[in-house]
Amino acid sequence: TLNESGGERSVEVTLTYPGAESVVVKVTQQHVANPLTINIEEVNATEVVFSVTTVDPELTWIPMVCSKDYYDFYGSESAIFKADMEYFQFMAQGRDETLEEFLTWGLQTGDVSGIFFEGLDPQTEYVLYAYGITKDGTRTTEFVVEHFTTTEAWDGDITVEFSVSEEDHVISFDAIPSYTGVPYFCHYTPERELEQWKEM
């Protein structure tokens, strides 16, 4: 099992064999440094951007975020991992997928930057964590954990720039707000309807 003690641990095992004297063997497990590292790159009122590096380019892992209250409520890595697995199972069933199919979609491998979680609450303490996990749901590392607090919600005006493209009578557009840490609504409408609204 994973050594979550933060130090060396040992156990004595008694080996017995018919007709022979029992032998006691002491097995010692060293604490191994976590192969994952989280670096928080940016935090605003509703979003965190971060990168994860690993010493093993083949290691598969998954990042998660939760409020500090939630993290403290469960109190241990094993309890949080159990809750995560129940969530993964629930999501897989909702998508009519097996757990392996769902995790294959969500797992990361090696170094990854520019990862983000959005839709967070302003001025709230959060815990960002990641751990190694295989596609069959076996945890392979301890948690690596970083704490952060979202900033105060933006209270001023914002402007939005649009990037619009058209191909085969299909319009695609991107909305680029001047401030990314504030929720905003974006929609489209025929120009004639917009003119009618202005006259109301």
C-alpha cells in the first residue's frame, strides 16, 4: 500500500514452515518523494490556472479542486480518494461508460501546463490536488496539494471583443472579455431583431 506516513515505516513478518523453526523478518519501506509537483500560475475571482510536472513521463494522474471546507471535512487522502472514486463512477454511469473509459478521458500523462478550473466562488479558500492513478482506478502516488484563495469579484465594467468566422454557412465566434474573472452572458441574434429591441 502507499506510504502516506511521511516517513519510514516497517513491519515484522513471521515466516513458518512445517518442521522448521519460525523466522521473523523485518520489512522496511522508505518514504519516497512524490513524483508530482503542482505550480499555480494564476488565480482570479472564478478561475485557477496551473501546471503539473512529474519525474516519470509515463505516469498517469488526475487533477482535482475542492473547497478547503470540503477537504477538511473528509480529513484524509484515503477518504477523499474514496469520494473521488464514487464521483468518477457516478459520472461514468451518467455518460453510459465504464470507469476505465471515463478515466481514460480524464487522465493526464507527464508534464502539462495551462490546466484550469473555472466557475469557482470569489474570495473562497480552495485546495488543488493531484495524484497518480491508473485507468482502472488504482491510485499510484500520494496526493500533492496546493492551497489558494480566489480574489475578490470584479466590480467594474468589462468590454468584450469578438472573433467571428464563417464556413459553409456556419458561423463560429469567440468572445474575449477584458477581464476573465467575472461571469458574463454572451448570445447572438439577427440584426433586425436587435433593431426592434432598441425601439422598444
